[in-house]
Amino acid sequence: MEHLFVSFPGPFPIQAMYGKIGFYTVTLLIGFGFGYMLEIGGFAKSEKLAAQFYLTDMTVFKVMFSAIVVGMVLVFGAAAMGWLDYNRVFVNETYLWPGIVGGLIMGVGFVIGGY
Amino acid sequence: MFFVAGLTVGIAIFSNTVDRISDFWNSSYMGRYTLMDWLHLPTGVVVAGIVIGAILLFWGAEVIENAMNGTKPDKQQIKYKVIGAVALSALALIVAFIGQPTPLERYQKFFPEKAQQLANREVQIEPPELLSYIANDHVRTVMLDVRDENDYNLFHIKDARHVSMDDLPKLSNELRKMPSNTLFVVMSNDEARATEAWKILVGESVDNIYILEGGINNWLATYNIVNEEERLKGTAIAFAPPEPIVAATGPDTLRYKFPAALGDQYPAAEPNPEEYEFDFTPKVKLKTKAPAGGG
Amino acid sequence: MTVSAKKKKPAPYANPYAAGALLGVILFSAFFLTGSGLGASGALQRYVAAIQDFFSPTSVNTNSYLLKYAGGDVEPLDNWLVYMSIGIVLGGFVSAWIHHRLSFSTGKGPHISVRTRWVMAFLGGIIMGYGARFARGCTSGQGLSGGTVLSVGSWAFLLAVFAGAYAVAYFFRRLWI
């Protein structure tokens, strides 16, 4: 199927275009949005976070997976339309067992620490 | 905050002890391994599947939450949630239907300037230029030989990698990760197949990639010198000259006969750069890469 | 965690799906603009590396893991993750302020003391910090970002986090319920 391509797909070489200052500013803004969203979702309150694991408040699960699912549809939608080059998108390298062990450890820490 | 202090300590502990468990910590490396690779399913299917799975899980989460808290679901809210779920699923299905672009489509639309360079013959480098880069210690040269395996086994340039056309997209993941002072050169017998491979790899965002001008045939024409001394002693490995009628062999076929499939054991596979004059129009322009990463 | 309660009532939290969806848009923007996702533990890692490098450069230079963050001339704080972390803190702070949720309190369950909670928070932090770098990323970098682009390792990581937490939740219930 003919894709609706543009000749300037993302991701953009921001460092090349605006130098480090530009790149770090963009990153800072993105981080700002991230922190803001986390706070309004209730992630700054440890009882709320811990309640996830006692099944009384599924906010953690809902927020995380809505984020992933929405982000995913947008990313692959943009890739399908030719607006984003998936090959240039950073995909975490898989180290299977260290990732699993690290995740288990984090889960334990999550329940103990509350964030 | 105590938690953040703890985090810092935890990270410090990890940083200073990971050396001891580095065997495990570096194990099970699978590189850029996506769910599509694992399940052998097209991207769109995976995306749609996850969306639908997530919606089901959300519904389940609501049920559990209400059960644990003794609350009843809010009628108003349900309407919004259903609308949201349907909208998201519809989007996902549309994405699946449109499909991800193929390498050639990517090449044609993302890199129009490359097609121009190809037509202007700016990306085809002559054998002497390739040889100069092979000899160059500052640049790593990766040679990709996309011919049939038979041809590769008969003769190939030393250190050239044999790659089948089907493996190219997967290979591009590996190639993109290499340091930015890496030069990639694709070669076939003439140029036809190499050019196809080049387009695919360019479409997959591989930088610094060029085509060997005239291919292996040209390389052999340039470096197939038989050492007279060895020939007299009977220790030379002799070639037959090219077939006189080009039409008989067809485009992009090997035009040399080899007495044996010795691969890179022939002297022409590894010409000594010092014996030749480097007389060529340099075309390679190495590009450096921007960083990306995660945390 | 924060300053004393103000006169206004704290606003209720946003709908989790809405917050999540917006977060998803931000995730997408990060990938679209920069090609990388989000990240947090990487920033902390760099702060740690910088501090350690300041006090004891040799310990950094002889550690193959820390080398790449702060060895020799490498400047650990010269990295986008550091700036993202600053943005995250600012964003969380501003949101809490606007919604009148800025307060110094310790969230905990009813059956333990504040002191215990502090200790557990510290301990939990240590474990999470360790686990995050072990997994090469925390829930935002490895989990959300890697999950969005469908990395197998990231999905395995996410499942492991939930599994690990649910597995031990029972044993630590006195902390929370």
C-alpha cells in the first residue's frame, strides 16, 4: 500500500540541528511532561502505589499499560505512515535473564520501598 | 527523601559489585530483539494483539478493584472507557492494515537524495579505492558479498562476508550499531544485485555504504596478475581469461573460470597494496553518527 | 515528602487511563523527536558515578562498569538523561504545587510507625536501585520505553517486576494494610 511518506521522517538529529543545548532542552521539556503526568496519575503517593499489589487500587497497572499501549500505537502508526523511521528508534537491547532477575528484584523493592 | 537516598546507595552498591557477576550480567544477550522477531508475526498483528489484550486486562483490573473495594462501577465512566477502548482498537487495526513500510519503500521515500547519488555514480567506488580502505587502519571496512554461494566459494575478496539477499533486513540491525568510522561495501559480480542490496540497506538506515564499481569482475580485472616467477615454477594459480562473449554469460555473472573453489586463497583476494598505485577518483565520504540510548 | 499543607483542598488525581494516555503521547514525542524514550535510573547512575569519581577517581577507572560512565575524561553529567531527570523532578513538583498536593507527609499503612516506614523506604530504595541497574533500566527507561517499542527484554522485565512485587506483597502487608 502506498504510504503517505514525508521526506523528513523522525527521529530528528536534534543535536546536529540545535547543538547540545537544544537537545538537552528538548529532553528537559519531555522530562517535565513525564514528571507532570506521573504526579497527576498519583505516582508520588506511596500508599497509592503499594495498593496496586494488594489489588485495591490498580492505578499503577492502568497508568503504565495505557502509556505503553498509547505510545505503541502512536509509534507504529507514525512508522506505518512514514513519519517515523523505526530503524532509528532506540530499542533496548535484550539481555534476557539479567533483565528478568533485575525486574524481580525491583518488584520486591517496590513493595518494600513504596515507589 | 529516604527512598531516593536508598536508590543512590543501591546504585552505588551495584556499580561496585557488578564486576564480580559480570558473566551472568552479560549473559543471554539477544541484541535488538523485538516481539515481532520473537513471535515471527508482522508488527501490525503484534500491536493490535497487545491493544486488545490490554483492554481485556483493564477490564479485569476494574472488576478486581471493585470487588476488593466493594464499589460499583460508575455508569458515566463506563461510557468513556468503552469509547476509549473502541477508539484505540480501531487505531490499532488501522495501523495493522496500513502495515509497516518495506525496505525498498523506505529507500524510495526516506532517501530520495540517495537515488540521485546512485544515478550520478557517486556511490560506486573503484577497486583501488576499496583496497585503500582495506589497508587503512583508521577505518573499519566491512565487505558484503551478495552473490550466490557458489560464486563466493569460487573466489571472494579476503574478509568479505557472504550475505544472502533475504538476510539483509536482519543484518541491517547489526550494521547500524557499528561505530561510525565503518565503511560498508556491497559487491556482486557486476553491479546489479549489489545495487539492489545497497538500496535495501540504505532504506534500512545503514550509513556509509557504497557499491564496488564493476563488482568482482572488475576487481579481478584489476588485480588478477599472475606472478611470472611463480608461473614458471609451477606454483602459481592460474586463471583463464574472461569469456570472450559477454552475452553468453548474462548480466551480473562471474566472468572468470577458476580451477578450484578456493575462496579467498587466491592471490587476487588479498592484493598487496604496496604493489599498486592508488589511482582513482575518491568517492567515499564517511558520516559520523548522533548518539541515542536509554536509561 | 513536601512542604506543609495549604488551605486549599488537594485536587483529586486524574483518571489513570487519561494520565496514562497522556504519558503515552509524551513517550511517543520522545521517540519521534529524539529516537530515544524516557529514562530515570540512568541519570541517578551518572550522579553516583560523578560523585564517586570526585572522591575516588581510581576506583572508577579500575571498574569496567563505571569506566564508561565516568572513567578518565568521560563527563558523566554530560548526557541527556541527566537533563531529563531534572525535568522530571520539576514537572512533578509543579504539578503537585498546582494541584495543592504539596505536603510533608509520610505515606504508610496504619500498623507501622513513621520511623519504620522511613527505614523501609530506604531499604526499598537500595533494592530498587540495585535492581534497576541490574536490569539496565528502571520502570520508565526499560519498562515504559522499551515496552512501547516492543523490546522482548523490556516486556520480560515488566512481567518480572509485577511478579516479584506480587510474590512478596503478602509478606510485607503489615507495611501497607
